[in-house]
Amino acid sequence: MSNFNAVDFDAPLTLVISTQGSFRLSACNKAAAGEGLSIGQLVTDARALCPGLQVLEATPEADARALRQLAAWATRYTPWVAPATGVNGIDGIFLDITGCAHLFGSEKELLTDLLRRLKEFDIAARACVTGTLGASWALARYGKGSSVLNRDAEAQALAPLPISALRLSDQTAEGLLQVGLKRIGDLAAVARAPLASRFGPEALMRLDQALGKASEPVMPQILEAPLRVRNAFVDPLVQTDAMVLAIEKLCAEMEVLLLERGRGARALKLTLFRVDGETATLEVGTARGTTDAAHLARLLAERLDQLSSDLDIGFGYDAAILDIPRTDALAASQVDLSADQKPFSGDLSSFMDRAGNRFGWARVQHVYPVQSHIPERAVMAQAAHVGPPSLDWAEEASRPAALLPCAEPIEVLAEVPEGPPKTFRWRKVAYRVSRAEGPERIAPEWWRAESASNGVGARTRDYFRVEDDGGRRFWIYREGLYGREATTPRWYMHGFLD
Amino acid sequence: MFAELCTMSNFSFLRGASHPDEMVITAAALGYSAVGIADRNTLAGVVRAHVAAKDAGIKLLVGSRLVTRAGFEIICYPQDRIAYGRLTKLLTKGNRRAPKGECHIDLEDVLEHSAGQVFIAMAPMMASLVLEEGFANHLARLAKACPDQTYLAQSFTYGRNDTKRLWELERLAARTRVPCVATNDVTYHAPGRRTLADVLTSIREHVPVAQAGFLLAANGERHLKPPAEMTRLFKDRTRALLRTEEIAARINFSLDELAYEYPDETREGYPTPQHALEALTEAGMQRRYPTGVPDRIKAAIKHELELVAGLNYAPYFLTVHDIVRFARSQNILCQGRGSAANSAVCYCLGITAVDPAQIDLLFERFVSAERNEPPDIDVDFEHERREEVIQYIYARYGRHRASIAATVITYRSRSAIREVGKAMGLSIDMVDALSRTTWGWSSGGIIADHVREIGLDPEDRNLALALELTREIIGFPRHLSQHVGGFVITESDLDTVIPIGNAAMPDRTFVEWDKDDLDALGILKIDVLALGMLTAIAKTFELLENHYDLPLELATVPVEDNDVYDMICLADTIGVFQIESRAQMSMLPRLKPRCFYDLVIEVAIVRPGPIQGDMVHPYLRRRDGTEEVIFPSKALETVLGKTLGIPLFQEQAMKIAIVAAGFTPAESDRLRRAMATFRKVGIIHEFNTKLVEGMVSNGYERDFAERCFKQIEGFGEYGFPESHAASFALLTYISCWIKHHYPDVFLCAMLNSQPLGFYAPAQLVRDAREHGVEVLPVDANLSNWDCSLEPSDGGSHAGPRAFAVRLGFRQIKGFRAEAGEMLTAARGSSFDSVRDLWLRTGLGKGALETLAHADAFRTLGLDRREALWAVRALGTEPLPLFRSAASVGAEEEVKLPTMPLGEHVVHDYARLRLSLKAHPMEFLRENFRREGHVTCADLKTIRAGRRIKLAGLVLVRQRPGTAKGVIFATLEDETGTANVIIWAKTFETFRKIVLGSKLLAVRGQVQREGIVIHVVSDHLEDRTGDMSQLTDEDRPRAMPRSRDFH
């Protein structure tokens, strides 16, 4: 797959979808089509035809989402707007402009306005105004271009189009093609009863829908109300305490809303409106979806507290709106049935929310074990709000709990080829080894790029656990196999053992 | 001072990362006193190790690493032949009760077979300090049951707690009274194989290397280490170290001891097999030569029988005779070939139909007293009926005495890049694209230029690593499979010789060794092979008898028919056996075969051996009389006499090594074997020097010597001896004879034996029609499952009783044989409508639709659209039980759009792989003519050297390994076919087009050699898209793919 940021949109570019283990083109840009690529082709075939072809993975869900958003926008023309469902999911927008066209002058002018605006969005679009959804769908895709057709012209315009313009299932379309009914006109000319008995109701239904003989209403897309609560205050608030009270009230209302919808808040946005029209915004995030009003209020209150010095209260705030821009589905959780005990709260998430919001999420991290023999790669830190902590830690007595940030070179006296250190000097202090165990040999991860060069990680390490005569225990390694990888191996201090 | 006892080769699939011979050779080079090979529950790799150990002069311990179902691992070495038999019995037991590829054994089984074995228990690899309880218990049980036979392996893993681990093991050893033994628990022969070992692990675990984590070993220490290094590691444990040699000394078993007992084969009424053989030969001789046996044959038989007696091979001949006799009794056509098959004795016994009077083969060349090499007779059977013969062998000898040999399936370029690519984290489409850059079954790996061509960068480190590892893994065994037909038969229980395992097919078992292994140990095998052409010939014999009243068998087809040779000389040989390929067809007019032995040469000459040895042209020149027939030496005159002084057959090349280069017969045989396995580069080089220098010092020209070697090299993978060529040539002659005299019968039988041969049904049909055979379409009322002969009225074939070929239902893609049977069983006189057919046959709508798509309702007056329309209506009518006259026929008439002829043709191709209506190119001709393209027929009259444009369907693409990357493509248009040559350089430029097009337009120069015309193309264009003009649809229909060969 190509890197999206490096894509050259003028050069051949295709989107691909994976079907049963093979990748096929789902869309081509103009340049790719010019190279003879076609939708449905295998990526490997396409690559062979067009070396250097840019390939991105198709994202049908995102496309559908974008079309839904566009549908929401299109309500400026009519409230009856819906994403159009074609053969392969959502692939366009239906607008029922009955009774709305005159607001824009005429159907023609509405169409022109719509296309102009879409063009300004950089969206290439084709649209048709006809009497039926089916005819519009067909003509917008298979017709000559964007147009307005009157009732009489529709049937005529539809007749030469291929039957696939009728939104038929593949099976039906294939069956019709096999008996030679390839165009809508062919289909319309055939006696209905024999057709229905052979191909079922679908073909006739779609034909009738396109020709306006059967009704097909637009089911408008219902937009979900945003998660938002607001509060206007009788007197402008000038004191932080009062504001906190207001926040608590908002959060309590929000908790009800969230529970109703079964969502947990992952981000909060509080907008405060000052009497003179200025606004202030507080934003906080959480590590996992939550509905707990007290917790949410505390996060906001703490943020308010942090900002208090910057916050110019002026003549006070007279209104506040709480928005939840991001949510998670709420998973049911087990309630402790014994009433007298407070449920044990081993859950760190409320603490992490507070710490994360206060210090920044980059500073609150989980440490995860990674399956790597190389010690410094065996753990990985990740921002805490990305996922839950790992409980998958192996018992690890033979390794230090923490490593030095960087292995430090030491001078060592040791027996060749692979004897343990006898004495070593670390940070200018000499140590005499009284006990040693090893070597534990760890070879480089040869598949990584850095093991190719002669840099760090390109050589085998021999780790030793050593104890000096003072009872201090160190974890030391020699880098480079004697005689095989290096003539003079180097030694490093990597950590301390209990 | 040190012997490594615990090694795993790559026959421990996806665990060991070295070939057994690499292991053994390295051990010898490091100076080990002995080495043991013990693969997981198998002995599959030991013969290779055994051969290598004999060469390298190191003692080999043959054993197996027994892994019980509980996960207890013990290495087991039998101390003598009897103990070895117990081990093979144990493994057989484990194999037979497990699914293919697995072996289920428990400690109880091991104890049951423990007498005479040496056991080395292998502690599990783990970081934990406390040894696993289960292991300790198992060890204690084993030690108690087999004291003095059990050892415990100790090794330095360079893991976290080596010292403690070793100490734990010593404590356990003391507790169970088991001595410790030093090892490095080796899985690869050299440190460099660590990467491959990691890749194998990730292939095994189905996870990319980068994500395999702790599944991979932390380090790469499990290789063979110099004894000094082992001594240093075990300096505090010298007893354990010395014990390795003690154990090696205890084991006195070598695979050479497997004195192979051939089945007794005594026949009732005869004191010895030899007597029986002589009597059978005598009887056969009278049958073969009813008019009197020629003296020459008498003498040959006497001589051969003496040789057979001297080597005690009579039982082997009797076995083959018995199998052939069975086949004959069941009317299964068969034909022997191979070293001993074309002897006078075998002719008399009916094993072969090649009359020794017709061809003069020296028996000694194949069965020789001095080499003590087993005779080799392969018998080909009709491929559709071979299973009956196999079951007969099982029934006769019992499963405990007869089994099929193994075939070791190894990684080839494609499988290697697929699995390594996945392991290296390449995306599926990338791996796909890479694997497509290789041709067929290549073993050459992936070429950087091809990588670049599919838009990838071969310099990319990860990709480069993947390609390198791909090259390394090629040749590694992946799994064992059953050989196509090599049977091993023994007198006593086979499972005391070789472990036997289940095959994927039900009711099949196979031994763990492949034919080279068996060969190396001198174990006899009989190849019961399947040959499609025999099926076709058997079918022609049946048709000839039924329709022409002409009973024939292989030996009674009229010989040396001049008309047949005329046809062969014109290269009019589409569909016949062996001489139908492009290369063969262009050779025929030059070689001009006029007698049987010419055919033998023709069959053998277009092979990698003679071509690589550059022997073809000198032979042709000498045959044409433009070059003098001289022999390199007096000594070689006897060897090369029949082939005008040019070595063409494998036996001749081997004989040259003996006569001219001073090889011993055994050496020459080793040379042949070394060639068969492409991997042994080092050994081959050694032989090269020996052969060439040997010949030069004996006064031969260096150039000739080197060509001889190249030829032997070429024989390696596709060895083609004269004896095989003779048997094949007979089938070639017979198929030509039938094709010439009964082209209708020939076509019918060929179509009924598909898939077979070089050409698709479309070309066979086309060729037959050009020879005047009338071919009739598939029809629901007239066809049977098989193609059949019908009295012809419109054919122009010369013969008075010629028939027309009615295509059968088998020609329809996706139509099942059972459906065909149901249809013909219910048909009676005929069906009067689609509905009638449906009601009477009970066929599903799917099957009817398939028939409609195939346009098989024409006698009902329906074309494919109308038929489909009718079929579609069927399900909606009342059930048969309730049907009444009133409910039928009330439907409105519907006039469907007519299907253009071009579209019919396209559909014919899609459903039947051929069309009798027209050729697709006819519909495009107007366009192509306007662009200046000539037709294939035009080529005949165009003078050589002219540049032309030509377009046609791609029938065949071929890239012979011997032709230095040249592609031969065959194009077909409505007038005929044309041969296109694409030089390697042009191919590289137009690679995609050459490999991808179905309709190809070429520009190039006409070349002519006698009657052979080629177009040497320097520009190609993919015109597959033009095909959409044939239909009024917007999308292209599937056209048949070309057949690609390498």
C-alpha cells in the first residue's frame, strides 16, 4: 500500500478492497483508467500493467460516513434527504425536492446550485432530476450527464441504458443478460408475466420504480441530536465555586443523557458564555468511556482550577454548554451484590483521567511487555488512554526491573573467548567480580533494518549476572562474539539486579 | 573424541534447517568421530545421510527422535539390524494410527520396542529452573525399563540459566541412575542457517518473523561446533563428552545391512522361479512368433535367461509378468519400459510390445553382472484404470509386504516465495505478484529484474532478505507424498525395513523413502505408472472394434506403414503421442523418420540432454549426409554406431564415461545419480573435471568431452534412455497410425481421454475437421457422456465407412457425469421439450441451465437464450404430481433479442472450450485486415524474410529450459495456426503482454526451414480487449486460457 501523504493524485492511483484473500481494484482515478486499469481487476495484474501504480486501501465505511454527512448538509435544499443505497451499499444521495424547487427558482436552478456548491467542495458529482428515485439513480450513473428530465423524456432516456442501471442484484442482472435482455428498453418490451415467473419480482419492481409505476419514497436520514446540555444563569456567575456548582449540575444532566443512549464520554467540551459575548472553552479527555457525573465534574473543575489564573471572569458568565464530542459504547459492568461493602476499586482509570488531564496524556503511560529477546525492546510504553494496562507479565527474576536508559561502556578484564568478567571499571570506579553467571546469549534481530548496518544491535550480546565483592549485583554484557563478529568485543553495563 | 548424537535435519519438517548430507559432510569436516541423524518420528532423511557419510568417510548412526503424544522426546538408535526392525515397526505403528503426516506414539509403545535400542532423553527447552515434572517421571520410567540403554542429553543453550539447568539435569540423572551425555542438540549444520531456522519457525507457527517474538530462539547456537569448542564447553563434564563416543561405539548398525529380500515368487509346478520364467518365456515365444522363432531371438533369449539366472532376478521378472498378466485379464492396456523391459524375454512375456527384431538393444547394458544393479522395469497402464492394478498388488502381497514409495515434495520457487514472503511480512498481493514472476515449477528463485518489473524494489532490504531466504529454502523437503506408482515389495514384513505411513488417499500407504533412497540401498521397486495415451489408445481399440470391426492390440497394429511415416514427415502430428509438441513438430521435417528406429531417435532427440550437449545439429547433418560419419575413437564405434557417431541416449553418455573417460561402471552410475539432484553442485563439479580430463588424456577432443558432460548434465533431470524411447516410440507409431487411418476414431478417443497431451480439445477438433472429420455439436437428444461416433453423411473423409464425431456431455464445463447418466438413462427415443426433459430426467435446474448455456437444445429448436428462458420457467410451474394439461402452455409468447453469432462463439468457448460455429477471429478479421494483418494460412505463401503482422488466439506458450529464455507461442486464427518465436530480449520487453494476452498481435519476420514456418516477433500487442467486439455486452467474457509449458 502507498503512503497516503505521499500520494500523487495526478499519477495513476487506485483504491483496493480485499475479497477472499485477493486484492481487487474498487476505484481508479483518471490517470489509472488511462493506463487501462479497470474496477474489479486484481491488484497484481494492475501493477503489472502499470508499474509504480499507487495503491490505497478502500474504506467503504468511511465513504458511507462521508455520504451521510453530505446528506446532512444537503438538507439545505429539502428536509427529505437520504443516502442512496445501491447494489454495493451506500453510493450516493437522494433528495426529494418536491415542493422545494421553487425556493431556488426552478428544478434546473436548484440542480445548478447544488452542483456548483459541490464543486466548490472539490466533490465531483453527477445529479439528475427526474420523477423517480430509480430513474435518477440510473441516469446519474449511466446517462449522459447531469440533467433535468420531464416525465415523458424519462422512459426514452432509460431505454438504452444497461439493465444494471436498475439497481438489480448481480444474480438477477446476470440472468437477464443471459437471455439477452441487456437494456432497460429490452426489459420493458417483454411480457410481464413470463418475466416475473422466471426472474421473480425484483426486476419488474425496479423497472416499475424507475418508470414511476411503483412508488418508492425517500426515507429521510434522521440525524442524531448531539450530546449537549445547556444552562443559563439568572445572574452571571463570577465565582469559581458557583461555576463548579453549575458544572456539577450540567454533568448530572449529562449523565442521564449518556445512560439513555448507552454511551460513555471520552471527551468533554465545556463552553462558557460571558455577558459581553466572549466565550471560554474547557476541554478534557478520559481514558475510557464514563458516565459518572461526579467524575466528569471533577475533571472539569480541576481544569477550571488550572485555568483560573488565565480566565478573565469580567462581568461574569451567564450561560454554559456541555458537549460530548467523542463517546464509546458503554459496556455493562458487574455490580457487587453485597450491599454493605463498597465495591473494590482497583480501577485506575479515574486517577489516570485526572493525571492525564492535569499533566498531559503524553505523561501518563502504561508499560507493556513486548515479545523480544533484546532487553530494551522487551517493554514498550504507550499513552494510558489508548488502551487498558497489560497484566501479561512473566515472572522475571533474572533480569533487572529497570534498565539504564543507555547501556554504558565499561572496561572489563575477562577470559577469552567467552569467560565472565573478572574485574571491571564503571564510571571511573573499579569493581572486583566475586561471582558471575552466564553467558546468556542474545543474537541480533536479523530482520530489523539496523542489524544490517554495523550499528548497535548488529552484534550478538553475551549477558552476565555478576556480583562484586561488596555484594552489589550488576547486569553486564559483552557485544560481539569473540573471533566471529569482532576481534575486540566491547563491554557494557546495562542494569542492576536485586 | 566427540560424536554428535542429537541432530535434526530438514526432514524434521520446518524445524531442522539443514539437509542431512550437509549435516554429515560438515560433521566429517569438523573431525567428528561419528554423527547421528535423528529426525522427529521419521527415518525419511537417513538414506541421504547414509550415502553422504559413506562418501565422506564418517560413521553414521541411524535413528529417530521419538516424540510421544505427551511431548516426551527421546532419541532412539538401534544397535543392530533386529533393533532397527523394531524401530521401523514402532514408527509404522505410530504412523498408521495417525492421520497423514503425523505419528502418534506413546511411551508404552517405545518400551514395547525397546530391546536393543539406545535412548537419549531430551529435556524440554525452557527457561524455568525446575525441570518439568512430566519429563522426570517419563525419564524414570524409561530408565527403569531400559537400564544401561538410557542416557540423558545435556547441552549448552546459552539461555538464561544454563548452569542451573545443567545442574538440575545432573541431579535428575543421578536420581534416575541415567548417565548424562553431551550434545549441542543441533538443528542446523552451520551458524549461518540461524536466519533460515527462524523463518522455518515462523512458517510453522503461521506468524511473521517480526511478530514471532519468543517463538524464535534467542540465539543461533544450535549448529555443529568444532570438537575443541565442545571440549571447552564441557571441560567440567568430560565424562558426558566421552560418553558420546562410547555410545557411538555401541551402535553397530548400518543401512548397508538391510539385506533386501525379494518375494519368493515360486510358481506351482516349477522347482525354482528360474524354471518358471524359462517355461513362461518359451510359451510366450511360441505365441509371439507363430511362424517360427528367428535364430537371433532364440540366441538373445538364451543369453538373457542366463544373465537373469546368474543374478537371480527371475522373481522380479515373474512379479512384473504377473502384474501385466492381471492387467491383460482385465483388458487394461499396458506397456513396459525401462532398462530391462525391452528385452526379448519381456517381449515374450508380454511385458512390452516392442519387437526385439525391430530394435536391437543390448541386454547387458541394463542388467549387468558387474554392477550388481537391480533391473528396472516401469509399466505404464491406462491412467483411468491403474487403480485396479494397484489394488491387485495390495491384494496379492498384502499391505504388510507391498507399499508405494515416497516422493519428497520440496520447496520450489513459487511455494518458497509464498511461505518465506509471508514469514517476512510481505503483503499478500506482493507475494502473489512475486510468485507469478516465476515460470511453472522453476527452482531458480526469483530474478531481480522481474521484481523491478512488477513495480517492487529488489534493493529494499526486507525484500532482498526474503528473496535470499527464498533461494536458500528451495530444495528443502516440505512433506512426503506417495510416489506416482513405484511399488516396493518384500518377502518378509516391509515394516521391518522402512517405516510405512498413511497417504492422503484412503486405503493407500507409502514407505518413507523415495526412489533415489531405495535405489541407493539396492531395494527393488516396480513402477506401476499411469499413462494417458494408453487410455486413449485403449479407447481407440474399443471404437475400432465396435464401429469398424477391427480388433487390434499394441503388438498387432500394422508396422512400418509408409503412409503413416509420410504423415509424420509433414509434421501432421497434432494429438499424437510424444511428437506433437512445437519442438518435436519442427524437428520432424528435418529428421524425416522413415522407420521405427527413426521414431525412437525422434522421441529421444528433442530432450534437454542432446540439446544441451549440442548433439542435435551434428546428428541432423550426418543424417542428411552433409557431414561425414566419423567416430571419436575406435572404442566408441560400438557405443555410437547406431546413432551415426553422435551420442543421443542416456546409456550412450554413461558408456562414454566408462569407455572414454575411464570411469568404473559404479562411478558412471554415481555420476548419473548426482545429476538427478540439482543441488549437489560440488560433486558435479568434481565429476566434470574427472570426465573431461579423463577423456582428454585418452586422446579425445576437449570440445567433444565438454559437450558430452553437458549432455549428461541435461539428462540429469529428464534422463531419457534408449529403452524408454523405444517403448514410447511404439505408442507414438500406434497413435500416428490411428490418426492417419481413422481420424474420427482418434478424435473421439482423444476427447474422451482429456486432459491429455499438448493440445486443447479446440485444436484437436479443428485438426480433425481439417482432415475431413465431421464434428457434431453437443445435443441433449443426441449426445452421450462420452463423445461418440455417428454415421456420417456430410464428412469428406476418404474412408468409405467414416463416422462423424458427436461431442459428448463431458465437453460441457461444469456438467457432472452423474447428470449425464441420468439424462441418457431417461432419454428413450428423444425429449420433445425442455420441460419434458426436466420431468423425465429429474435433473436440477442448475444442470439444465448448464446444458442451455452449452447450446445443447438445438434439436428442440431452441438456441441458448431460448433454452435458458425455457429452463428459467421450470421451477414456477406446478409440481409434476399436480400437473395437468390446462396449466401448461397458457403463457404469452416472448420474442427474445437474437444473439449475434460472434456472441454465440464466445459463449461456446466459455462453456465448451471450443466452438463449431466459427472462429472468434473471423469476426475481427475485417479490422485486422484493415490494419494489415495477414492470416496464418497466408504464411504458407509469404516468402521468408518478409516482415508481417499477424494476430490470433494464444494457444500455447512454451519456454523450454534448454532454449535460453526463448518463448515459443502458438497463435490460432480462423485459417490455421502459426508458430511465433520470441527471443529472450524481446520477451523481457514485452513480458506482460506475452504472459497476459489471450489475443495477441505480433509483428515480425517470416522464417522458413523446409516446411516449418516461424514468425520471429520483435513487437507484440495485447488485443484481448478486441474480443468484446464479439458481443454487444460491455464486459469481456472468459476466453480459454492458453496452455503453458516449460
